Amino acid sequence: MYSDPKKCLYCTNNFGELMIEIAHLRVSRVFLFKEQTYRGRCLVSYDKHVNDLNELTDEERNDFMADVVQTTRAMQKAFNPEKINYGAYSDKLSHLHFHLVPKYVDGPDYGGVFQMNPGKVYLSDVEYQELIDKVKENL
């Protein structure tokens, strides 16, 4: 399923309820996911409206994956999770993006699949800014 870029939340910047933009990298934007069951959860979205990695040239793919790795390294330094899970789903929203989900040994769903939107943990603006600052310091 290919979505219309005019209705895409990434292309129209209509993500206010879901995430907060942190930074722009080589070919993507980094966001903090507002639902923070998994402390430090971020998302990296490709700048252009494409559905899948296989639609990118080798150079575009390498730049995008470099952005993903740069973000996970920043998350690792900022939050020190045991592992970061990667999720690249485009079933309902066909815009290339990766969910980057820190997992902690005593945290939710450790050893299993993360929940897309558990809807349990939301923070204050100050707390969101603290997480954003930690990621930015390490990007």
C-alpha cells in the first residue's frame, strides 16, 4: 500500500501528538516518540516519501542507515539500554522510517517484541526536553 504524500504525517509535518522532532541528519529526521514506555524511544524518518529501503539507491540507503546508526549510538550513550530494537513497518503508513526502541533488562517486554503504542507513559514538557537534550548532546 502506497500512501499519498499529501496525507502522509511525515511529509505534512502532522506528527504533533505522536512525536517531537529532535534533529535533521544527512537524509532523515530524528524524533522522540511521545509514548515513553520504552525510555528514550526514537524514530528516524527518511526525508523523501518512499515506501521501502529497496527503493533507495545504494548511496541513499547508506546515508539513511548511517543516520539510523548515528541515532542509535546517541541513544546508547544517552540512556545506556541493554539493547536497542529496530522496527521498520510500513503496513499502514508507507513512508520509510525506523522505530528505535531501547530495551532494559528489568523493563517492559525485555526479551520480546516491543509494543507499537502501549499508551501508558507520557511525560511533561520538561521531561521530554531532558530526553531530547540527552540525544542531541550525543548526535
